[in-house]
Amino acid sequence: MYTWVNIGVASYPLVASDGRNGLPLACDMVKQNIDVGVEVETTKEVVPLSSHDSEAYRLVCRSPISNSAAFRRLADISYAAIAARMVELARKLGRADGGCILVTRDAQHAELLRERYGTPAPVSDGDGHPFERETGVRVVPYNAMRGFNWAARASIAHLVTSAYPGNYATYTQMVGRIKRFGTKRTKVFVHVVLPAGTVVQLLNERHTFVDQQARAFEALGSYYGLSELGKMLADAEAELASSANE
């Protein structure tokens, strides 16, 4: 379970590609994503599992399959349990406020929603992306939430998602699709839908901790200055290395 929950979650201090301590770089990235003059409001909705999904969940927990396969299966059950609510919420928000991005676990998850609920095919970038005319819902896989800016041009203010394996940088990229320069909005909204009592809810708790950790590092970087913080960390690492050799 620990491995599954921590897929893609970076440890600190980070190491940059050039071998330098990457913590100041990470802090700078967080700050650049914060200082765009757009407020983000995050809400969480916890959805109880149906009796059918609860029983399926218990059967997997009692099964003799390997841990990695078990947790993937538990995740599949969890995401399926909230699929209808995610689609319902995205359509409601999109219809009321000019569109919504529905973030899926991956392309396969997006295809499942399309087959079951008639949502649009998943998109990543470009002006010709498919969306529901009535609701303005666009579907984007979590691992494709990088780079595009059509959401800002369309001034989309709502994003419906769940907790997916990944790191804080990926989450920041996701929120950055609606919280970015060019949007006409001064406030945007992230709606997180979670299946109660599941590994996905546990994953969200882990992400919340990492989020708080990253913001704490960003605050330290702002207070001391990135160059000074990097020097302090380098000195601390040298002291630890020296102690280890004694």
C-alpha cells in the first residue's frame, strides 16, 4: 500500500538534473504557479460506496492476489464507484458557469466514462478539442494535464477530479490549466470527489500532506531567499556526511 500511495511522490530535498539540490528550484516553481493573481478554492466531496462496491472491495481485500495487483484492483473499484457523481457534477458546473474540465485517471478511464455516460473523447491541446455543447465539459486524462492554455482562453473556472497517483508538480500542472495568465477569472474552483474509506481517499490524505510540505518549503524559500536556502541545505548535507564518516 505504501508503494502505491507514494507512486510519483517526490521526496525532499530534491536533486535537480544538473546534480544541484533541487529544493530551491521546486520552491520557485511553486511560487511561479501561485503568483498569477487568481484565487483557487478547493472543495472535497466524499461519496459512500454502494453495498455492491463495498462487497467487491471486501472480496479483493480477502483475496490471495499479490499486493500490487490488489491495490490496482481496489483503485479500479474506487474510481468506478464515483464515476457517475464526477460526470454529474462536471455537467452541473459546466452548464451553470460556462464549462468544466473533467479530469480522469488516464485515457482508459476517460474511454470508460465515454462508453457509460456519453462524455466527450479525451483531449490535451488545440482549439479543435471535443466538448459537450450543452455543458461545456472537456475530458482530460491526469497525465495529459500539461502545457495547454485553451482552458484559460475559454475562461473555464471549474475542474472536477479525484485523487490520482502522481506528485505535487503534476497536481500543480493540473490546477494551472485554469489558474494561469490569460484567464478572465479572478477565482477558480477545484472539486475533488473521493470514494469513502478506500485507498483513493488515503491517497488524497497523502497528497494533502505533500501539498502542505511543498508550501512550507516555498515559504522558507521566500523568507530566506532561494540562494541562501540552497546554501543552508548544502551546509546541512555536508555536516550530515561528515558525521556519517566519523
